[in-house]
Amino acid sequence: MTVPAIIPGTGTLRWLLVLLVIVAGTTGMAVAKPPPPGATIAPMLDKVLPAVVNISTRTRTKVMRHPLLDDPFFGRFFDFHGGQQRERQKQSLGSGVIVNAARGYILTNHHVIEGADEITITLRDQRQFTAELVGSDPEVDLALVRIRAKDLVALPIADSDEVRVGDFVVAIGSPFGLGQTVTYGIVSALGRSGLGIEGYEDFIQTDASINPGNSGGPLVNMNGELVGVNTAIVGPSGGNIGIGFAIPGNMASTIMEHLSEHGEVRRGQLGLVVQDLTPGLAQAFDLHQRGGAVVAQVTPGSAAEKAGLRSGDVIVSIDGRAVTGSSDLRNAVGLLRVGTRIKLGVLRKGKLKTLHAVIADPMASSMSAETVSKHLSGAKLGPVVDNHPLAGQVAGVQVLEVERGSPAWSAGLRVDDLIVSVNQRPVASIDDVMAAARRNTDAILLNIRRGNSAMFVVIR
């Protein structure tokens, strides 16, 4: 279970006020009336519970031995036998939901099955099956696994765009390994992002109790339809305080399609840097628009440039759906397939324009790093992708791929590294890298940004 840090306030009153502000959301406080006397959701749960599964995983890791334990002298003295490999096994529990009975597809969280050597699925009728991993996406924290079983029950996926603050919902899972447990609540807020939990965030917030072990379980509406996949909570020491988050059903459905076809999510990009349209920026641009994404930079040769986007444009819609900010646009583009044609609503100097763009493959404009130096063979370089954490903050060229064990790997390059200078010359494109590399053929000096750190790498 992912638990982002939160610092409680001092005093009960302050803590209650913090909770009220968070639960209220951007759309105002949601107040829901309790169900009428005698009401029950048992009939709905009778249909839903067979689609909810328990997931247990087993991960084997090698344990490092001290070199002295393999020394013959110390081995005889302490009665240790060298050459024996020690192995440690780690087990974890989570939940999942059957979304396709015919294919045996089960949705869960990526962090539930990450690195697992064995994945065991337990159905409500106590049948157990070993699952195979179809694919996973750590950026959204979703995974798709498959079992070979008969008589499965799948949960239909609702249109999560129709979910409203105040809707009653039920969270189902196996908290603390207790088996199927049902909790009841309301949708507290929609479109939660910027929490730093996942790479792509558009969470449904709920006060239905979610605890460790609920990860990957369904959040369902009163019609027994999947509206979200439970994935995270906010609370001191990992305990529930009525603030849980679920990945919307529409996003989960799109990711599932990617995973079932490719085993991974092949994200495309537009090739631009955007920021939120703040009131200050709206006033500076003489706009009365309250939401949108301001184009700060357009990558040369990108899909955005080909579509006619310019710096200073404000993207207000994509395929007719309103864009509320930069993260909203990033989420929308990140879920589209490469080659998808989209329609963008753009404000330019106060006038609304319609532009058409085709989502591009980041690898299409990449090049082999061996072109720069034979010492870098095994890596591919390209423009900074839209979803890179440093996109828009640092100019450079991104390392898109590195083959493990290759010269590039041995030189220290890793996926998502940003090369910001070559031979002490700043670079912002592949052409810049090529030009800077020609200045010294005997060695290449790379300045690399990796996360929040920076380093120099010399390659001879």
C-alpha cells in the first residue's frame, strides 16, 4: 500500500479542519444522507463479491554473504560450508478484480505484483490458481494478470466520467489479510492530482475505508459496476482516516487495453512543455479563461510543431473534453496510442482555434548513441519526452533506452538520464549532441542530470 507522508496538525480542532478541507475537494463539501432504515446493499454485493480476488505473491531474493564465510579456513573453524547460495523469500498480500471472465483477466496494482516470482489468486469460492503476468504500468500503478479458470464472474466497468462528488461507493478488498471485506462511503472529490503518488494521477477520492491489503481491489457504485481501482491512502502510520484514492475506471480500462495488446503502455507525445493557466497568466494574456494549459515551449520537429502550436497558446480542450490544467493534458495525452489523431481547442491572442495533431512515437525521432561514439553503443537518445519529471525545467537530450551490459551501460548511462551538455557545450537536440561530439574525438565529456542529482561522465 502506498502511503504518502502527511504531518498532522497540533490539536484535535486543527486536525479536523485539515480533514474537512481535503474531503471537501475542489467542488465543495459533499454531504450525503444515510440510507433509509431497512435499506441494504447485500443483493448488489452478492453479484459483485465473486469478481473480487485475493492476491498473494512470493519474491525470492539472494542474500549477500560475507566473503570470509566462503574462506576455507573460516569455513572449517566455524563449521560453515562455502559455495552455498542463501535465498530469502518475501511474501505480500493484495487484492484484484476480474474484468474479463472469458480471458481470465484480473486487474490489480503494479506495486502488488512488482518483482514477484509467483502470483497466486484465491477466488471467493476458495479455488486457487497460479497467475501469469500479462503486463504492468508503474506510471499509473496498474497491472493485468491472467488465470486459466472456468466459471469466473467479471465486474462491468462504469463510465467513471459520470461519477459525481457525493455518489455512494463501496470499497472491497482483503485488508491485513482478513479476506474479503466491504466498506461503505461516498466520493469525496474527483480529479485529485499532484500528490506525487504515481506518474499519472487523476484519482477518485473516497472516505470508504481503505487499508493495507485493499490495494488493487475495486471501488464500485450502487449498480455493482467498477468505478475505480483502490490504490493509496493518506494517514498516519498507514492507518485509515477516511482519505483513500482510486484510479478511475476509464483510465484503468484504457491501460488494460494497452497491456493486453502489448504487455506495456506505449505512450506517445506531442512534444511540448505546458504549465497551468494561473489567474496571473490569464491577466497577462488578457484572457477570461479560468482553465487550460499554457504552451511554454514547442520541441522543433515534434507533433506539436507540425500541428501548428506556438509558445503562448492556451490549450483548452482535447477532442471536445475540457482541459483544466497541465496535468489534465498530460494525463489525456499519456493514455493515447501512438498515431491517434486528436483535435485541440486552442486560444491564441483571445481567439479560439481548432488544431489537429497526431500523437507521435518518442522513439521515432531517436538515434543510436553509437553514432556519437562507439563507446556509447547500446543506448538510444531522443528529445525529452512529455512525461519526464524534468520536462520543461531542464534543456537536454534524454536517454530513452540502454541495453544492460552494453558499452553505454558500462559507461554509466541509464534510462531517463538527461544529457545537458557534451564537451562543455549545452545541448538541447540530437543535432547539438552531434556537433558538440565532433569537437573532441578522443574523449567525450557528458554532463548528466539524473533525478535531483547531476554528474560528469568521461568516455574515452
